[in-house]
Amino acid sequence: MKKIDKLVLGSFVGPFVLTLVVVIFIFLMRLLMFYIEEFVSKDLDLATFGRLLFYFALLTVPTALPLASLLSSLMTFGNLGEFFELTALKSAGISLTRAMRPLLVVAVLMIGFSFWYNNIVSPWANLKGYSLLYDIKTAKASLNLKEGIFYNDLPGYSIKVNEKIKSGNKQGTNGDLLKGLVIYKHASGSMESGNREVILADSGRMYTSPDRSYLVFELHNGNDYQEYTDNSTVTYTSSSAKQGGQFMRNGFKDYRLVISLESFGIKRTDENQFQYHEYMKDLDELATLTDSLRKDFKATSLNVASTSRQYYSYQFKDNLALKTKKITDGKWVDSLLRKQKIARPELVQSALSQAQNILNYASSNVTYLEEKEKTVWRYQLESHHKFTQSVSIFIMFLIGASMGAIIKKGGFGLPVLIAIVFFIFLYVLTIIGDKFAKDGVIPVWLGAWLANIVLLPFGLFLLQRARHDSRLFDKDVYIIAWEKFRRRFLSRQPPVVSS
């Protein structure tokens, strides 16, 4: 490897790693801000939260690679130009494309890595990340008793406290001092079954077991009211026992109530339930599913015509004549209708009903076929994105390296601003192309490649300008051009003759 290659690669590696980490961090913060309501009050442990961040960090890599390539290449050649190293290379007879050669090789290797990553790692990370996120979203919130409000999230219990005082530790866990407790125990674990037992206590303490599997209430100075149902009993101790129950009251000074917390926490869902989505498939699976969906769409389309015959009725007056004479399009249909005077209203109503049925049948089938076709388009679009995200890395590198050689400015100032503008342009074009492709406005391949098709000419144009040392972003060039235009325009104006 020559010294010039080591110089360029050494200038590129540091900014690339730094920008890649920063971009991944920014996308993770966007994820946290978007799903922050799903994380609060769920009592997630660090291991679960760390796994979620790890999966989504893997998911941001395909999006972060083009931006990191753009920004790092722009900073690399901007720094080389700012410190006149690029000028020294050109004065030694080394062209800009020769200086870009090692990074062009790196860009090609990144294209291969990105395609492998999109095809192998991304589907796996999508499946793991979104299944875990679904389990977190469906998990119950952690236990949080509020003063004066019944808490009903514990299966089989309704709990209310008049006053809650934060206290010290109990068996290594936080214990809360409670006053004025009312605990309803529901029969069969549901509120609709009625309240068979009510516990009233003056005070108590609440804490969880060390393994966080049970919730413990230590109650003091209270009563336990229970209702028993016994159909054989005929003597009742209360007037309300007409429904077939009797009451029993037990007083206590100390009472220990243990409730299972099995319903809380995260319960993992079978990951096979999420594998239908196109983001969870690799290229071979997408091709197989697309082919199957196309065949299904074609078969369903052909069955519509044959199935619709049941909504039509045919009646011929002379079957023998129809058998001996070939039916051709002509005036015979109109003459047949004129000869038959429809006098019965039920025939008109029957014809109207048949027409409405065939209209509803056609409308439902059109909607059904459109959804099937849109599903095919989604799978095709995802197949194209395996390639488009990889190629966008090379295009972003082309734009960044050329822009850096033109503006000759490194650091995190102007290069960051320019990189963000081009990345937003890439992102917006990708979103627009995907939407048009999914809606059938444009072909799928055009929607998938729209951003790359638009930005590639920009990269080639900037490369051509950079090779000729263009002052494309020098404001003096535009000031001089404006002055020349203004003088030329004024010179063409006729002279003003004063009277």
C-alpha cells in the first residue's frame, strides 16, 4: 500500500467510525422518544432494556451507513483541502480520482457488507426487536397504588388506601406504610363474579418478595368479611342472605396477605407470529412469497368471472330454435325484449336485487384483489431495498468526497450541514418512492430506485466539478457573475434622452 493510500485511509477511518456511532445514537434517541410512553411504569430490568437497544441499534445500521459514508468522506477531503494536502497531491501530478481510489475500494466493500447485512442480519434483528417491543407494549404497568383510588390491575383484587407513606426497606425491598386499607377479593378472579371477601385494616405495610414474584401485605387491626354460598343452608344470619349466602366476620391484629405477581412483567410471544412481515424475510424468502402471491392473485382473478355466473339468470323462449340457429350479436336481443312486456313488479324487483348483488360482489372482489396486489408490491419493494440501500452508500460517498474537495472545509461545521441536507433529500425521495410504489402509481422498481436515480447525477456532476477545481461554492464567483450579467444587461438598454 502506498503512502498516499495510507494517508487517505487514515483520514477516513476516524471520522467514519465517529459519525457512524453518533448517527446510531441519534436514531436510538429517536426510538426512545417515539416509544417513551410504552417504557414508563413497565418496571423493565436492565437486561431487557439493553437487549431492546441492541436489536434496534442493529436495525439502524443500514440507514446510518449512507449518512456516515457521506459525512466522513466529506470531512476527509475537506480536511485534505483545508490543509493544502489535496493541493500538494495535485501539484505532484496525482489526480483527484487517484486520491479517491482507496476510498472507492472501501465503498465497494461497504456495498457488499451492506447487502449481506440487509439480507441476513436485518431480518433477524427486525424479528427479535419488534417482537420484544410488542411484549413490552402489552405488558402491564408496574404496581402503583394511589391514595383514595381503587387499584384493579391485580387479577382478583381491588385495593384502595387512604394514605400511603414511603418507608424504609423490608427484606431488601422498599416497603410502603399504608393507612386505611380496603381490599376486595373477587370470586373466580373477576370483578363481574362479585365480591365474596372484603378486608378492612387500619394500617399495613406493602412490599415485594426478593425475587419480585409476590406482593406481600402485612395488615394490622382490621376485620375480614366473607360470604359463603351453601344451597343446603336454610338459616341465614343476615337479611341480605336471601340470595343463598351467609356472612362471617373475623377480626385480626396481624394479617399477612400474599398475592402472586405472575400477571406482571414481560411474557414472551411466539416469534413465529411476526414472521409474516416483509421486513422479517431475506431475499430468497421474499422471492418465494412474491411468486406464490402472484400465482394466487392470478388464480383469484380467473375465478371471479366463473363465480359471478351464479348472480345471472337466463331465459329463452324457443330452446329448439337456439340449438339449430347460431346466436350472433344483433337486433334480435332488442326485439326479444320489446316482445316481452314486463307486467309483474316482482320481476323488476328481482332484477334490481340481482343487479345489486353482482355490484356488491364485483366491488368486494375488486377491493380484495387490490389488497392482494398491494401485498405483492410490498414484498417486491423490500426485495429492491436490499440493493438500493447498499448502492446509496456509494452514491453518498461520491457526493461527500466531491463536495469536500470543492469546499475545502473540514470539521463538524459546514460539512455536517451539507451532509444533513443531502441525507434528508435521500430520505424524502425514498419515502415518496415507497409510497408511490405501494399505491401502484409508479412501477415498483422505479419507486425503490427513485432516490438513487435522482442523486447519482448529482454525484457525477460534483465529481466532474471537483476534478476541474471548480469554485462552485465560492460566493465571489456568483458575485462576479452577477456583476457581469448586470453590466451586460444595462449596456443593452437604450440611452435615456433628456428633454
